[in-house]
Amino acid sequence: MLDTFLFDLDGTLLPLDMDDFIKCYFTEIGRYFEDMIDAQKMINHVWTGTKAMVTNREEKTNQQVFMNTFKNLIDGNLDVYQERFDRFYDEGFLKVQNCTRPCSLVKEAIAVLKKKKYTLAVATNPLFPRKAILHRIHWAGLDPDDFVYISSYEYNHYCKPHLEFYIEVLESLQKQPEQCMMVGNDVKDDLVASKLGIQTYLITDYVLNRCQLPVECTHQGSYKDFYQFACDLPEVGC
């Protein structure tokens, strides 16, 4: 019986154009580190670290993978860079909010599901530190306390679209696949959850399908459609 929703963040809970978001993010991170390293070189290093996280299949946290990759690319002290990264996500990263826009229907759908006693989790691709993910949840007009689980690069060991990511989420929640529905906007990264038996809902407002894959999902629709879907669900246990 369905009793749990796993939500993607960027383009799902938080409406945004991914290309705009990436451009804003790298502009700000290059600017924030420009006294330490050439901006374009910094951007390239972060991309390399990100790709290392996405392709990793070893049982290391994504933070460990990123930092191990990053330290081999820089000339300076990794501890100094780590301290600057930490401050960036408290300061420079906040400017990236200008590339996002909250949607009232998302907030209303979450409220409906919470009232009906569904378990809610944020299953975003864990490429960012927890504080950056919490910022984005707030930008969406949501309360992180509404979610019993929030993926992040400090905690998670795998990334989408690897099934190991979803297995780790299920184990953390102590849920079976048939109890869950993955809600996301990325055809490749989010709908792959169905291979484990997880139901899927594709949000189409900011849909991503860069590989032009066939769209195979349990449900699909706009934010408005998903809100109505939530309204039509029974309470958990009924």
C-alpha cells in the first residue's frame, strides 16, 4: 500500500530551469573563490568532482568522493578550500535563489499529503551539502521538518540514476518499494526508480529528458495535476 512519497528537489519541489540554475551556481562559485583560483579553473574542478560523484559505485560518501577528487586538482591546502566551501553555502550560494521560483501548488500538495499522514522524503540527487539542500527547500516555501529524510552528499554514497541510491533511501526509511512513489521531473534520474518496483510520478512543468528516453511512468502531469492527485488520495490506513 502506498504510504510514502520520495520527492526530487530541483525542478520538482523547487521550480527552476536547470540550465539557468547551473549557470547561476557556477557564476557565483567562480566569483567566491576568485581570490584563490582562476574562476574557470575552479568551475572545471567542481565539474570534475561532480562527475566523479555521479559515476562512483564504491561505498564512499559523495562528500568523500568529491573532496578526494578535488584535492588532486588543486595546488593549495584542501582544508582551506573546504572552509571556503562551507562559507560559500552560507553566503554566495544564497544569490542562486534568484534563478528559482516557488510554486504555491507544491506547498499545498505537501500540506495535503502531510495531513493525510503520508511519509514524505526528499530524494534529491545528493550532489550538494546538506545546508545547500536545506536552503533550496526553504526557497520552495517548504519546511524541512515536514520531511523525515533528506538526501545530501555528506550522508549518501551513490547518485541518481544508480539504483543503489534508491536502495539506500529505502533502507534509511525502512520502506519497501511498493510503499513508495518517486515524484520527479527527470526522465532518466527519477523514473529509473520503477526498476525497483517504486511507483513514479513525472512532473512535466520543468521536465528533463536530455537522452530522449521513452517516458514510462505510473503517472504524469503538471503541478496542478499533482495537487489534484494528492487531494484524491485516501488517508494512510483508510
